[in-house]
Amino acid sequence: MIDAEQHYHARLRAFAAETVAPGSIVLLGSSHLEWFDAPRLLPGRRFVNRGIASDRLGLTERGILHRLDVSCFDLRPAAVVFENGANDLGELWRNGTPPPAAIIAAYDRVLATIRGRLSTVPLIVVNVLPTTGRFAGLNPLVREFNPHVARLAAAHGCTLLDFYAQCVGADGELRADLTDDGLHLNAAGYGLFAAALAPHLPPA
């Protein structure tokens, strides 16, 4: 189990120390993107990984909204892949807060802020994935949240990647063959994700 605060600040220090040529595809989100080996699964394109495991949208002192310069704008990306929201929903599931309206508003603010600075850059929005096993209780919140993701993606001129639909089973949970812990993708899951993402990326 990682210390979320220490990991967040360690990642930000690493980002700040990294020299990146403009024109890469930025992966912006939490653990699903931090652990996505995009260069191996999608060769021929330049990626910059700005995923931080356990990261949230930014309703607290940490999160996406507080790191958009070093994680996105300073990189002058050719495209941005954004996936987040599960950790805020997890907090709501476990502790009853933040309220859904606050999570939706924060998600809206992230997309609006990126669009305000990068109005012509492709922004691919990945909706929140289903869960299974000991995390299955999160699924009702995910099902309620994802229509808002679709609505906000459309409102801000983003491309929606409905990866939820590709990895949910008939039981409404994350397919067992795509995960080892019920929450995160395994190698098969990432292979499926790479195949789903590829058509939405700029040409290699």
C-alpha cells in the first residue's frame, strides 16, 4: 500500500526535473494511467506519463486541478488522455463525502481548464471503470457518475472513450479476466485498453 501523499509529491518532483520535448501524448490521471506501459503497448508514439496512483480531481490540497501546469500545460502536448474520478468516488463510497455534485463540478472544472488553455489539442476522456471483488460496492456510484462524464466530455468538445462498456461483464462488474485485485487492470486489461485507445490517438 503506497503512502498517497508521499507518492504524489515524489511524482511531482520527478515531473519537475524531467525535460520533455513538445508534441508528446500526455497521460493524465491516477493509477490506471501511471501503470499503463504505453510505449510498449502502443509503439511508435511519444508518451509522457503524468499518472499518479491514488490521485483525485483536486477537491483537497492535492489532485489534478493543482498540478495541471507541470502535468499538462508545460509539456505542450499533441494530445491529452484524461482518466480520473474513481478515487473521489471511492472516498464517497467509504466515508460519505465529498458529495456527488462536488465531484461532478470538479470534473467539469478539470475539463474546462484544459480546454481553456489547449483549445485545439485532442482531449480523450476515459470514463470510470467498473470494479469487482471487495471493491464491487463502488459500482453503483460509477454507473451514476459515467453519464456525467459523457455529458461533460461532449460539452467541452472532448472525445469520449467508453472503456467501461468494453470491460464490464454481464454481472455489471469488472471482468475477472482483466484484473487481479478487483480494481486495477492486469496485463490483459491493459492490452484491451491499448487497443481501445489507439484509434483515438494522433497518427504514429
